[in-house]
Amino acid sequence: MSEDRVARLRRLDTCAVSDARDRLGLAATVVTGLTDRTGTATGTVAGRAVTVELGPPLDVPSSRHLCTAAVDAAGPDDVIVIAHQGRTDCAGWGGNLSRAARHRGIAGTVVDGAVRDVDESAAVGHPVFASAATPRTARGRTQEHAWGAPIRFAGLDVQPGDYVIADPSGIVFVPAAEIDAVLEAAEAIAA
């Protein structure tokens, strides 16, 4: 059951999960350089990935604000994972999204790029890991291309439903097919 796996993952840290992947001879799935911009992550943030792909503005305007479909679909055992291609010229997540995510109980958000409204996200207690912060809006600069689809996040392939764990040491992704073996090895390492 995924809830049991998420609960087990939350009792670990990224170092144990990374070491477990090494012990099992699995490919590295570690992302560094993204930090908790809000300072609200108490311990580990972990869950199933709900993916979003951002990119340059398209010829057809979006009918929704970016990331809102993912927020609507996610819940307490989920982490929003946003491929923003490392962009720091505009935000890929902001305060209104953090408010909505907090309302839905979403575990956290990780963004390969910049975010905005960091103080607002902190005030509502929603952990947001990102490579940078900027006051610059996404409007006219980026647009959601897809959600709930495979993405490329900081050089890694991430599928919807993969597992993600984030803490002050970094972020580790675990493909869903590998989670049971990784959890067992990580728990042994932690013990």
C-alpha cells in the first residue's frame, strides 16, 4: 500500500535512501543544490511525485494557472515535482499555490528552478524546495506544458507516482518499481 511506503520513507532521510540505492547497485537519483526556501520542512518531506512540466509560453494561452491541476489532483501522500529547467528568470511556483497545496495537505513542493512568495509559503507552512527565489512572475515567461506526465527534473527522468524524499542534504527520487527494495535497504542502514 502506498501510504505505508510513504510513512516508511518519511521515517528515513535522504542519506539513508541514497546509500540504499548505492548498496543495491541502482543508478544515482540524487539532486543537490535545491534547498527548503521556506524553512518549514520539519524533518523529511516525502511522498509520491505529482509531476508538472513548465516551458516557454505556447501560442495558445492556458485556460488554468500553472500547477493548479496538479494541486487539485494531489493529497497528503504527494509531493508536487516541477520541471522548470533550472530557470531563475521567473518563478515556477508561488504563494497562492502554496496556500492551495497546504489546504489540500500536500506534503511539499520541489522545483528545478526559481520560486516566489517565499515568505507567504513559509507563513502557511508549506515546504518548498527550489534552486532559487525571485520576485519575477511566470506570467508571459513560462507556461505549463503538461502535468501527470513523465518529466526531466534536474537531469533525471521522473515518472508520476515515483517516490521523492527531500531534506537539508538534498533530494532523492526512487522509481516506484524500486521502492520496496530501497526501503528495506535504507531501513537496515538507518538501524
